[in-house]
Amino acid sequence: MKHYLERELETLLTKDFEIFKFIQNHSLDGLWYWDLQKPEEEYMDRRFWEVLGHNPEEKKHTPQEWHDLIDPEDLEIAKKNVAKHCEDPSHPYDQIVRYTHKSGKDVWIRCRGVAIRDENGKAIRLLGCHNEITALKESEMHSTELLKSYRALVDTQSLFYIKTDVLGNYTYANDCFLNRFGFKLEEILGTSSLSSIIPEDHPKTFKVVRKCFEEPNVPHPVILRKPYKDGLVRSNHWEFYGTTDAAGKVTEVICVGVEITELVDRTREMQRLLDLEADKNQRLQQHSYITSHNIRSSVSNMLGLFEMIEADPEGASSYIDMLKSSVQALDGTINNLSKLLNDEKQAEYAKLEEINVKQCLQRIIRLETAQIIHLSASINLNCDESITIKTLPAFFDSVFHNLISNALKYGMNDKDNAIDINVSFVDENLNIEVKDYGQGFDLPNNAELLFRLGTRLDREKIGQGLGLFITKHHAKIIGASIEVTSAIGKGASFKVVWNEGNQ
């Protein structure tokens, strides 16, 4: 049932011609009416000629007037469509054609028509209307050119461009992407885009895709690694972009990427050089601490011997050999300390020497003669004569020189001034323990501080907190670790353990 306003409008159109003219002038760009029985006669209203920049008064109502202005190719298509529509009413007469404006520019017009037929169904008239769509067509052509330019850009040999559906399956990939990764478009369409990303980077991929759904229509950057067709894995910088439909729902993800492997490699190399330089600076600082500590220890031993000579001139001869040994030891210490400027990994390529463990420990003990005599201490060395080890002698000496010095400094008491050095094998690993029975310390509360640079557990003793730091540093170089046991009033045990393969 028709709405009453529809019926009212139909009545107005049949009775009031002004209503018809209003519709014609404001919704159309010209009417035309063609007599198919007299094809040389065709009515074209004023608006059509005005759109083309002509004076309607100067134009005749014949098809030839507009035939001279329409694009020849479009004219042939129009003739064919007219013939088809006249023969078959279901074939629509609706096409876009180009006319030449009086100024010479192109005017795009949509032309639609309907055949008026006699009682036998034969087309005798053709009624049509025009709509100028030049602005729309120019916008469309501009968009097409932009699309071509964009396609040319994304098909360059430096920019990857792919699209996926909401499940992450490929829907498009440009030639650059296909060629670089060794794919064929027909082979990857509909397959998961994760297949071209190394598994370690999948979590990053999921994260950036999630952002595309949470914040669509804005780019989300990510660096992903992909295996190329040559088998190498390279880094790529990508911008993921979730696009939406009219309802705001994400319908696809666009991904634009560029290879940055060289940039990543250069950045890593720069960071490596910075780290190396920082490590060198740190080792230079440590070298100054270590040099000061080790030389001071040797000098202190010699000063002690000089004091003994001064106190007992008649027994000076007995201290001369000890002093000579200390001077020789100091010379060796100075030479060995210069080696500390090398990288900590020098143990991997420095020449290892096989040493007799007992003989080396005895020599180190002799360097502490002055302190041993002064403290009335005793050092008990329990070591088989046959035990040898391949190591770096300078660092071996440094480790046990520090441990024995510390034992003499902190391990003495009124009842027991003994130090035990026990050499043994545990599970085929060499163990050398330096054990004292002195004041000890609270290990549970000091374990993390024990080997830290500058740590001093006994503030009453003179020192700079360098000895144990140096000891651990040198033990690491010779492939050993240090195990500590101690309790207040129960002495301390420092056990140097060589791991399997480092002895």
C-alpha cells in the first residue's frame, strides 16, 4: 500500500509541471528524448549544453550535435548498449562517457536511459538523463595514480609489503618480499605468516599484532628475524597496521618492512667495542689496586726481616737468605703483575706450565718467614711430593700468597697459631685448603660481601679490602673456584678447587 505522500507527489507531477522542472534542474544534468523511428531527431534539454559550456540556443536537437563532442570510443560503446537495450529490456542502458567541454577539458557524464515501447514491445523512443561526475571521476583517477605510485613504491627492491587476514594468514605480498624470501605468491596465500618468522620472535609478533587490534589505524613498530632464501637469518624493521571497516572492526593487518641486518650488526659491534673498552678501563683500575696490594705485601715482608736484623745483628746472616728470597719474589711479582693487563681469557691461550704443587707452596711460605717468626706461627703443609698441575704460575702464586697472608693476619689466637695447608683430590679434582683456627667470621651474613672489592670484615686490622677480591679474580683465571667455611671463634677454611678439565 502506497504512502499517502507518495500518492500526493505522483498527483503533483501529473498536474504541476513546475514540480517536474524542479526535479529536473536540481537532481539531473539534463534530460534527453530520442525518436528511434526518426533517429535524426533527439531532444536535449538546456542543462546538458550548459554543462558542456555551450549556448543551448546555438545547438540543434539532433544526435550529430553531441556526436561531435563525445569520445569516439565511448560513442561506439554507447551505440552497442542502445542496440542491446532496445533488443532486450533487461539489459540496462547505463554507462559513463567522456565529452569535450568548450574549453577543451574532459567532462565525465553518467548517461542512463530507458526504451519506450509500442504494444508489440518494439522500442520507439529512448528517454534518458545525464549526471555530471567529473569531480568524482577525477578523484577516482587521482586515487588510481596514487595507488600505482604506492604499488611502485612497495614493489621496489628495498621495501617489504604484506597483508594478512585477522588470523595472520597471507592475503598479499609484494615482489620484493617474495623474491627476498624465496616465496611464490600462490604458495603462501592463505598460509600462516608466522612460518617466515623464527620461533624465538613469535612472542614479539603476538604482542605487536595484539596492539593492532587494541589500537587500530596506527603503526606499531617491531624488529623481527626471518630466514632468507639463502639460509641466513636477517633482521627486519616492520610497521604493523590494523585496518578497520566502517564499523571500526579490524579486517586485516598491513605490514611494511625493511631489512636492517647491517644496522643491527653495526650496533652490536659498536656495543661490543664499548663493552670491551669499559672492561679494559675496569681492568686498568683493578691493576692499580692489585699492584699496590701485592707489592706492599712483599715490601712488608722485607721490612720485617730488616727489623729482625736490626734487633739481632749477630744473627743477621741467618736472615740474609730470607731477604734475598724476598727480593727475588718481589722482582717476580712486578713481572707477573704486568700480565694482568691482558684479558681474563688469556688462560685460554697463554702457555700453561706444569708445576710441583708442594715446591711452589713451600716457596710461597718462605716469603712469609718474617711474619711467621714474628707471630710464632707454624704452617703445616700436607702435600704429596708427586702432585703436579698445569697452570699459570704467577696466578697460582698470587692466590696462595694472599690466602696464607690472610691466615697469618686473621687466623692467630692465644691458644693456637697453627695454619694447615691440605692438598688432596676429591672426585679427581685437585683441592688445596688453607685452614686457620683464629677468630673466624660470620659467614652467612657476609657471604655476598666476602670477595667484593673494598670489603674488610675486621676493621681493627690494617688493610684495603683487596686481598680476597684479588684471590677470586686470579683463581677464576686459572680455572678454579673457592669454597669458604667459617664461624666466629672457630677459624676459617678457604679451599681452592679445580674443576674437571682445568687441572
